[in-house]
Amino acid sequence: MIWYKDWIFYVSTVAVVVCDQVTKSIIEEIVPLYGTYSELWIFSIVHGRNTGSAFGLFAGFTNFLIIASLLGLGLILYFFMKQATNNMFMRISVGLVVGGAFGNLIDRVKDGFVVDFISVGWWPAFNVADSAISVGMTVILAFMIFAKKEKNDAG
């Protein structure tokens, strides 16, 4: 598969960006800032702003986070181009990571913060982009570990 003709990658990337931006926009319209819309057991829909990265690290360092996001996007895209894999899960996973990174990057450039709205128990609030990045990176790492193990077992 030639990476720039990979419609699976592009569809998953665009789907994440659109879903992320739409959900954040809905939250900003419906839930007052720092308010809670709904609670169900340990799950809540909240409206928070995060000027930092995951877990609020580097709060207030928006320019640094924009540059780090661009570098991270460059690295993951370079990795994707070099892999040239036909594995659908890998291609979707890279799309999830790139889409999530773009979704949060859009917010940082536009607003200087990221809207977080999914709260699960004691875990810090997060959004669709964060979820996509986490799931995508987990699958990529698992793919790399198991592919390397299979290669070592075969050789």
C-alpha cells in the first residue's frame, strides 16, 4: 500500500478530527464552563479547559505544546510512511493518532486550550482526540511488539 493513497488512514484521521471538533463544540454550547451536564455511576459529562497536555502537564505552555504536537505529527507520519504496511489495524491506528493530534492542535492554535469533557472516576477529564491518541498508540505499540516477536520467533 502506498501511504499517500491510503483511504483507510485518511478516513480514520478525518473521522476523528470531525468527531472531536463537533463534540467539543456541543459541550461548549450545552454545558457551562466547569459545570457538569450528566452523571452516571463513575461517568460524567463536564466542561473543562486544559491549557496543558495530558494530565494538565505543561499548563500554560501553549506554544511549546503546539511545537511538540507538530514534531509528534511529523514523527508519526514518518513512521507511517516507512512502515508501508497492509495491516488495516495499523493503518487505522495511525489515523487515530494523527486525527487526535490534529484535533487538539486545532484547539491549541485557535483558542490556546483544549476542551475536555469526559470524566471517568478519579481520572482527569479528557476528550475524543485524547481517546483516539490513546487507543491508536496502544494498538501501534502492540503491533510493534508482536510483529517483532513473530519476526524473532520465525528467524
